[in-house]
Amino acid sequence: MADAARSALVVYVVDDDASIRDSLALMLGLAGYSTRLFADAESLLVAFERDWTGCVIADLRLPGMSGIELQAQLRNRGSAIPFIVITAHGDVPAARAAFRAQAIDFIEKPFDDWQLQNAIERAFDVERKRIEGIEATRRDAEKLARLTAREREILDQAARGLHAKEIAAALGISPRTVEVHKTRIMQKLEVRNIAELVRFAVITEAPRRGPTGEAAD
């Protein structure tokens, strides 16, 4: 990962052993990672903000909430930040629980620096792709906001496979007017073909539907 991309991501370390926290902070700092340190899961949850990016390294056994319980709490809060679980007391059920919750890795102590850094890089790769997806969605929303109400109607009709004459008849306008609108729509959305138009139509349709797929009130 490029230095600029890495610098925007933070490794959040949660371990009740101060010597381990300090050694991890030193090792990761020398490797070029930004870190924040917490002695327990509750402290991280108090400080947690939804816009955090990077990954969490949490010990399995912590005073109070465990590392896996912390992972579940963050998921319940809507956070998809990648997780790496470390432990001196690894067992198969704990590892399975971590991976079921989509942990990047489950690493037993003592571990080599390269082993942890490899897990962090995989976590950062997942995080980078997630951030890129969020940015792509934001850009799509900005493009859709450029459309007029009439253009939204024509976008929906075109995405259903209707031709200009059919759209014109449905909306009470001329086929020529439909074609002019379609040209403007494609320019505003920066798309080249109907397949890309369909993708945008799906985006506009989703907010109008409830969780079951039925039209929202």
C-alpha cells in the first residue's frame, strides 16, 4: 500500500497488558503505521467514531468485554472496520467465532512481527476497497442529483427496456424529446450505454422500496 493511503488508516490496539501495547506501538510505529492504544474494549467503544478507518487488533481475553464481543459490538453499531484477534489462549471455538464474525486473522501469541504486519496489510486492503465503494456510492449520488424530475422518469423507463416511442407514449411527450433527454441523462451520469443506465436506475429505485422489496409508503 502506498504511504499516503496507509497514513489515512489507523491500527487500533486493544490489550490489557501495557507492555504488549507499548511493544506493538513501537513495532508498528517503526513500520510506518499510525496507532491508537486501549487497555480494554469499553475504552475503545467510548472513543469510537463511525468515520474510523483502518483495523482493530484486539486480544481475545480482556477485562470485561472480550475481543470477540468487542467485534460484535462494533458490527452492531454499523462498523465494518476489519478485525484481527490475538491471544495467548487460542482454541478452536474461539477462532471459529472470530472468523464467523469475519475477522481477518486469529493470531496466537507469541507471534512474529511479519505475521502481524501481513494480517494488517490484508485488513488495510479490505478497508481500502470498502472506502473506495463508499466513495463510488457518493459520486453516484452526486451525479443523480444533477437530473431533473423528468430525467429521473425517463431514466426509470429506459432502464426497464422501453424504447423512445414507448417512453414518449407513457409520459405524453414526443420521441424526439425522449431522445434529447436520454442524451442529457447519459452526459450528466457520465455513462456510455444502457447497461450503465440500468445500474443508476437500480440506485434510484432502492430508496423507494422497503426492506422486503415492496414499495415504501
